[in-house]
Amino acid sequence: MYVVSSRSRSRVGMAVAAACGLAALLAAAPAPALTATSGARTPADDDRSRAGEVITLRTARVGSPGNPPVAVVPFTDAVYQSCADAPEGTSDCQTLGAVAYPYEIGQLEITVGQWVAFLNTVDPDGRDRHDLYEDTESSSAWPKYGQVDFDEDAARGRHYAVGYPQWTSKPYGFANFLEAARLANSLDNGRILSKETTTEGRFTYVTYRVRLSPRTERGMYDLTERDATRTSASGFVVPSQNEWVKAAYYDPSGAGTFSYWKYPTNPGVFGDGAATAPSPTVLDPATGDVTNAATQPLASYHASDLPAPSWCPGQVPSGVCTTANPIGLDPATYADVYQGSLATVGQARTPSPWGTLDQGGNAVEWTDTITPPPGGTDGARVWRRLHGGVSNAPAFQMWPSAVGLQPQDNVFYSHVYPWLGIRIGVIGDPGPRS
């Protein structure tokens, strides 16, 4: 039997009534009615950082500082050279994509394996003081989407484990912004063991090996501040909206429209709907590996009139993935709402103009850009922008105009939305420390 424990059941219960609205996570805002530290480093700090696990992070270098922005009207099939060119009467046009400095952004999304290393580093005793884990993430509570298992009786620093081996190289999908910021802080407070720059064709990559730090509340982001922003000009970050958009769409060679692609995989044609969208991935039904990588351009999203890319761990009994869920939805509703699955990172193989992978489709990703709340809501919560499309959503979610937003700590989506991911960026020039 697949169940969710009592500590999450009360919060999960509220999902039943609203689960059918999941696809609207990145929709337009609803009408009125998703290495630097703060303070000086001490020897004791360095000793604590040595206790962490080591992860490898590969970034793509993004140049052309001072590039022009592009203007968009949210969720429309067009871009403009400026908001003055947008249709008359448009009130919500915004410009994005301009970045005045060189920077780096993760070639890939943060994987489940990397996230488990982070959890065991920052929560070695399994107390979860910062609400980094929910039971709905477990493979027993949610057979199709459960990525991370928790064992309260495990040895210190081993309470968290990848649910099934197939999840190790899939994007972590249950993130909120505060979790993304804590990962950035752990990297920022950690020890860079090595840093290597390589060139592959027209792309430049930087590979970091970092021993994670257990210190997560201060670093690049001071999380004692409810609307935390960057505290340093050098270190690991959650990318801003402009950094994310530039890496995904801005083509320094001038291809696209005003040098911006329609998809992070190909220039496309604005105004043609999904006619020039990338092909959707096909996944191995038991592993989630991409089986049609030779078809290019390619992205993990739900194309119209085709099945969403989907898989279920081969260890799960037949039929369980289509029925067992911690939200209590009936099988028909569950099958309709939860279709798409996350694919193994990088296997779609189609690069953005700067060499990143999976910025189109797979998991939608957080940025650290704060945005006003939707009309008709109060300012009690901090809202942040998200981008990237999702394996459960159609092609328009991959457009540059898909400027989604969500509260940074949305408990509801942390429980019921398994496609919220993280991509780490780098600003300045952090390097190995002795």
C-alpha cells in the first residue's frame, strides 16, 4: 500500500479540490477576485565545510555583456524591440534578457542525486528544521513521481536517499525558491575543490567540484530577510530572470527575431503557434531515458495531440503509477492531471545559443527575480519569476513571454507539483580556496 504519513496528510488534503488547476502554474497572472559569504570566513567555518558531500556542477559561460533586451506581452506569441512597439492598449508589456556583465549558468538542471547530497550535508541528523522535505516526495507515497526517500533510522548524514536509481540523473522536481536559495548558499559557503574551463565548438563550459557546506541561512542570500536578494557580486546564485532568459534565447549571432529565439532549442517563428516548436521527447517507459535523441531539435514537453513524455520506475508493480497518489484523486482525474514525467538531464541534446540543455521543457525553473503579486492579491507573500516550460505543459510555456510567477514558499505546490526545478548560476569569478 502506498500512503503518505500523518505529518503531511493534513496539508495534502487541500490539494484534492484544486489539483485540476496544476497546469496553470505558469499561466498569466490571474485576474483580480513557480563564491561569496556574508561575513569573514574563519578556520571553524572551513572545518564545517569539509564535512559536506562533494558535487560537480558544470556551467555554460554567457558573454556579450550589454546585449539589448526584448519586449514581451505575457504568454503571447510575439516579441517586440521595445514596449512602444507592443499592440496599443497593452498594459503588461515588459522587457527582459539584457545583462550588463558576463556570467555562467548551469548547463543542466540540478539532479536528484545532487539534491540528496545537499540534503545529507545540511540535515545530517534528519530533523528537517528548514522544511526541505515532504513525504509526498517519497517513492512509497508517490510511486510515479517520488524522487527522494527518508529513513529516520539511518546513520548520520545518510537519512536521505534517491528513491529509485533511475531518478539519480533526473531534475529535482519539488523545489521552492527558498530551497533553491539554500542550495546556492551551501555552494557559496562550501569549498571549491577544482575549477576547469573547457571549450566545445562555440561553447565554453566551466566545471566546478564543490564540497557543500551545511550553512544555508546566510551566504549569497540572507534568508533572515523575507525578500532576500544577492549579497555579493561573486559566487553561486539562483539566476535572475534576465540571466535565465539571455542564456535560453539570446543569440549573439543575430539569429531569431531581434536576436531572440522563440524556443531555447531553436529560433522558431513568432506568430506561428507551435508549428516550429521542437519535437517532444519519447522516454523509455521504465527508466525515463530519452529514446529519440536523434530527432532534433528536441525538448521534453506535452505537444498537442501527442502523449506527454512519461515513464514509471520499472520496480513499481504494473498499474500502480496510474492510480496510486498521495493527493487522493480518483484514477481518471489523476491520469488527466499528472501525465508528463521528467527526463534524464541533457539527453534531449539540443543546446540553447549558449550551450545549456533542457531550458526548454523538463522542469520549470526558479529565478531570484522578485515580482509584484498578481492583481487582486495582497503583498504579504514574496513572488518570484519562473521559466522553462514543463514536461506536462504545451509548447507556449517554452516561449520567452512565458513569464510565470509563484510565491517563493508555496506549500501547496511543494506537495502536489512534481516539476519545479533548480538551475544554479555563477556571477563574478569564484575559484578554488586553499
